[in-house]
Amino acid sequence: MREKIKTIILANATINSDNKGCVALCYSVLYLIDDILSQRSIGYRLYLTDSKDVEGPHSVNICGKDIHYESIGYPMPNSWKDSVKHIRGKLRFYKIFRQADSIMDIGEGDSFADIYGARRFDRIDRIHRVARFLSKPYILLPQTIGPFTSPAIRKKAIKSIVGASFVMARDRQSLDYVKELAGDRPHVKEFIDVAFFLPYTKMEFDKDFVHVGLNISALLWNGGYTRNNQFGLKTDYQQAMRKVLDWLLSQENVKAHLISHVAMGERNVENDYEVAFDLWKSMHHDRLVLAPLFFSPIDAKSYIAGMDFFMGARMHATIAAFSAGVAVVPMAYSRKFNGLFIDTLSYSHLIDLKEDDEHTIQAKVEEGFYHRDSLQREIADRMSTTVAKQIEKLMEEMKNNVLMC
């Protein structure tokens, strides 16, 4: 008897993006799925609806193994014109969705919310609407949930949460928020960000220096998409980061690495590499290092793993540091940071850019730098206790329920 091949659809997971945090989530989920099903000798077909690839078969190499997937679209047309023009493709996508054993959504990590606007929420929520229309079970993989300040969006979000088979909040705040929105539901549980699973190979640097990584978010540097302090930071982010960088370079034994986690080849409001390049070029300091433009999140994490101390406002850059055992001071601009680091990990060494003024930011940077050995020990403890337990819990849920439903 021929063994059934599992059909899995993974949504809101881009494998081709300038944002290495989003790609890290996709890589991590692919790594998990392949690892679990391969151990059980279960064959599978994997479809990505939001990969940013051209439609068709592709593969990605993770830790020396080629993981195959197909990039597909959604079965529902955006318009009648779209329906007529692409009817064959839509019918094929409809068949794939109807045959799917699992429909999973990673929500780009933090986009099942309205902090980035209604358009992004609707794009993220599309997979839930399609699954419900086709009467297919769907799973929200570990992600930040909310906030939803718009009553209309909040209503849509509650519908998607209640209608899911599993909802995996990636931090305590998200879990509590879901309970507040939709009540205490048994299918909603707290897990950990899947980026903690992302593999890496630690890079080694010159031991004569203390290597400090600084990730500057271009989105915050430019005032958000609206260019007018969209995220409500308390102080001038550009000025605060320049002050941090000046202080680091005043320490004679420090090499400061400008590490971009969103990088592209053109100037853009989100391009960390643009900001890093301009700072590196203008400062022209022999101990200021412009980190390379990474082609994968594994490359980025491997570089970050070689740091002695790290700071950043891109959350997955700070997760890369934490999960690699590097002393880190995250720079929070939304509650996704606080929910993970403070509530879930009980790690209080965090800068809150919405609450801390320039003086406080600098003081926390200096405190973290001088006590980096202590931070490293604290991280090692959390990785062996809290994170290890959460990883085991997630693996069990994936093995016994999510991938076996």
C-alpha cells in the first residue's frame, strides 16, 4: 500500500525578502517540518503562498539539505478581471488548497496586528479567510498577536482566532491579549519564537578586540513608513544611535560592527544597510566595521554569534544574539519585544524606545556593555531552562498535533 504524501501549505512566510528576520521564520519552520517528518519517514509536498518567488518548484539549502517547495498563489481572485485572466492557475491553487492536510500561517512574525496599517493586516488575514471559505482547518504558528486598535480590524482578528484549529502565541503578552479579546480558549497556547531553532555556525573574530554589534533599524531611523515618528519613540532615534556609536568608538579596545538585518540594493525606508553604509562612510573610523550584506538569515546569525556584545532594534537580530549565547540589549519599539524578553524570558536588560529618553538609553547601553559577562551567564541559564522547555513543548505540539492533523 502506497503511503500518503502530506500536503502542507505555509502562508505569510517569505523565503525571499530583504528582511532577514522574516526569512529566519520561514527557514526555521521549513527546518522543523522537514526534521519532524523525515524522522518519521513521512513524505510531504510543501507549498508557500507568499514566498516572493515566481510560481513553480524551488528549493532552499538549510544545513546541507535541500528542502523543496512550490510557490503558489491564492485560489481566490483579487477581481473578476484577475479571475478570467488566471482562471487555470486559480483552479489549480483551489485543488491544492482543497487537498491540503495542513494550512499553517506564521504571520510574518508580528503582522497579525494593525500597527503597520489595515492593508498589511488584510494581506496577512487573507489565509484565514480563504481557509474558512474552503472549510479547511488552519493553524497560527508562533507569532505576536495584536494589538488591534481599530474596532473593525479587531472584529476580523477575533473571527480568525476563534476559527483556527491552533493558535500559538509566541509570548505571554500575546497570550493574555488573546484571552482578553476572545476569552480563555483551549486551542490557544503560549510557545516560543521559531527563530530560536535557526541553525548557525559561529564566526570567529580577532581576539585582541571586544567586538560589539549594533543593528540600527532604518525604519526607526526614518520615522517609520509615515516619516513622522510613526511608532511614538520618546527621543530622537538618529541622535541616540549616533551617541551610542560615538561612545563605543571611544573605548579603545572595541571594534563596532554595523550589522544590518534588513538589506537591499537600493535606498528605501526599511534598508538598514543604507543607514549603516552612510554612517560607516561618513565616520571613516578604523575600528568601525561595516558588516557584509547577508544572503540568508543563517549567515546573519553566524556573524552575530561572533560578537561579544550586541544591541539592536530588529527583534530577530536580537533573537539571533540571544539564541547564540551573546550578551544582548534589545531596543524595543513595540510590545513584541517586551512580551518575549521581559515576560517570557524574564530578561529585563532591555531599552524601551517608547519610554526611555536619550540619557537612559545611553546608560543602559553602558551598563549592558560593562556587565556583558553577567548577561551572557543569564542568557545561558534562560536557554537551558525557559527556552529549552518551550522548544520541547513546541516540538511535541508539532509532532503530535499540528503536522499530524
